[in-house]
Amino acid sequence: MVQNNSEMLMVRQPIFDRDLKIIAYQLRYQFSELMDDSLFDHETEGSMLVMHTFTSVFQDGKVRKVPLFLPFPESMLEGNEVLLLPKKEIVVEVHPDTQVTESLIEHLTLLREHGFRLALDGFSMQPHLVPLVKLANIVKIDFSLMHRQKITKLVALLNRSKVTPLAQNVDDFETLIFCKKTGFKLFQGRFISRPTKVLGKEVPGNSAALLQLLQHLQRPDITPAEIEELIIMDPKLSFKILRVVNSAAYQLNRPIDSMQQAVVYLGHNQLKKWATLITLAGNSDKPEALAMNLLVRGRMCELLAEYLDSDLQESAFMVGMISQLDLLLDVEMEEILRQVPLDEAIKQAISEQSGELGRLLQEVIAFEEADWQRINQSQLEQSFFEVAYRHSLQWAEHAMQALSEAE
């Protein structure tokens, strides 16, 4: 998407409650010429696109809307533009470097009176931000800036004051456990993309079998009859593929009732994708957000490969999906790659981020983490990243819906 001749780069990052359910998304966007009113004006195409695409979440078997934590420039916080936005769909976020003035406090008080929710970002007991704590509904506490003993006292104080503490920059599950014990209500960080390592644990047999199936499906000379034979060996997989192909995702005029028909209808690439998704769906003890992340990453890797006119689209999808498989299986990636037969180029892309596939994976991860400096150096057009990301979000949502219907 292009606005005022500048590329609009945006990515969403989940905010979780204590049950690891997504209750909101943080919107990250590239600061520069984007600080015009077009992103924040509820009547513009840019704002409507943000509200439609980035507030949707698939959770507990259905799609619903959650609010966006939206950081505002200081100039807008002291104006009246924010009052025009849908207050139920956003949380107004105040940056810690914002200059606190009487005018700012007056405008934030007005927003609270009109029912807007306020979040104070990156709080670490900065004296100049203390007046804003009294106005905030949510205070984000940055773990990289404070000692844990001080954090514990601050969280207790916020809870007594009816202010919701949010743990920011939670990078692993050990830190998440500490945050829960401390009394945090909300959590944000890369812990959802960091594995809990269990040394010596092997890949579960059913997952290994499905990954081996995917490896067979990558053979360019495989026939529909061979694909059918492979799938029939796993009755559960056969059943779910038939349910998926007959789901609303495909809107068929007449039902498909045999695996042979399904193989012919879906084709090689689609069948491989659904086999991968069904593998993920079997890990029901993991947050749905993790499966969603994998789908988005896999699809975005595939779209970047397609944009580069590469013949590696199918492999790129696999790289994106498998690059976080250790999160689902609680097994170190080195062990997964040792036990599961995969093409060497895919293994190197995942373990070393090398080769053409590895570079694609690096680009997608950089976008996920809002590393705009890395994206600005990319050979790809910035506008394509935004389009590919939005498409991947929508594709992943539809895929999760189809899997839910297949249950």
C-alpha cells in the first residue's frame, strides 16, 4: 500500500492474557512520512484497511475482532483527531519519550472521559511519566530496563491502583512464568517464537510420519496414485483432507467422497500444504497463535519466492512452516532436522539461514520483528512486503477456519 508516495510498512504483534489468549494486537509501523493523518483518519482507505485486516483473530474455533494498541505521534495526542477514531477498536499508546505538558495531560484526560483506553509504553519509573500513570488504563513495563525486584514492587502498586500491568519484552517462557507469579495481567514479547528446550526428546511418531510424507510429496515425478497411497496409510490424515476439501473453503458444487478425487482436485502443492496444516492442528496443547504464526510465515516466504520469479515457492513454504516446528514439538531444531528427512537446501535455510531460501526466511523474520532498517535494505520493493503480509494474514485465517470445520 502506498500513501503520499511513501511505503506503508506495518506488522502486528500479539498481546496475551494469562491464559495465552490474544486480547489485542500491537501495531508496529515504520516512522517517517507515515506520520500524516491518513493512517489515523477513520474515513481514509489506510485507516479502514488497518482496522479490517489487523484486528481480526482466529481463536477458539471462530474469527473475532480484538483492539489494536496504536502508537500516536505527540502532535496528534495534543489534537482532536483521535476523538474521531473508533474507541472500541483501538488502545491509544503513549511513547515514553513523549514530552509531558499540561496540554498533553488535558487532552489525555479528555480521551479518558470519552471512553478511550490509554496505554503508557516502556515505563521504568521515569519521573516525568508518573503523571501519565494516573491516566493510563494499561502500563507497559520493560524488562530490559528494570531489576526484577523493582518490577515486583511496581506491579503490586499498579494492581492496587486498578491499573493493568503489561509485561513488555518477555523473550522466553521462563520469564513468562516469573511475570505470572509477579502479578502481570498481560504479556507481550518473543516468547511465543522461542522454544522450550527438552534435551533428548525425539520427534513424536505421528509428526515424523507426516513430515516424511511431505518429503515424499516434494518429488517432482510423484503421481496422483502414489500420493493417494501415501495418504491412505494414515486414516486420520485421509479423513481430515476429505473434510477440508468439502469445507466452505472450496465451495464445491458436489461433494468429493474419495481420496483419489481429492488428490486430483487439490493437486500436489495444495495437498502438501494441508498435510502440513493438519500436522500443526494435532498439537492442541499449544496456543492457536503459534499455529497462526507458522501459517503466516510459510505463506509469506512462498509469496516472496513467487515475487522473485523463483522456482522455490513450494520449498519456501516448507522452510517458513518448519522454521518454528521446534516450538510445537518442544524439541531442539537440530534434533528435528536430524530425524526428519528434508531436502538439504531446506535444512540449511532453517539451521543457518543460508542460500536463497535462507535469505527469504531472514527477510520474513525481519518483517515480523519490525526490523525496518533490514527491510529498507532489501532488494524487494517495500510495498510488496506490506501486500504479502496482509495476504498471508488473510490466507492463514481462512486456513484455520477450514481446519476447524474439518474437526
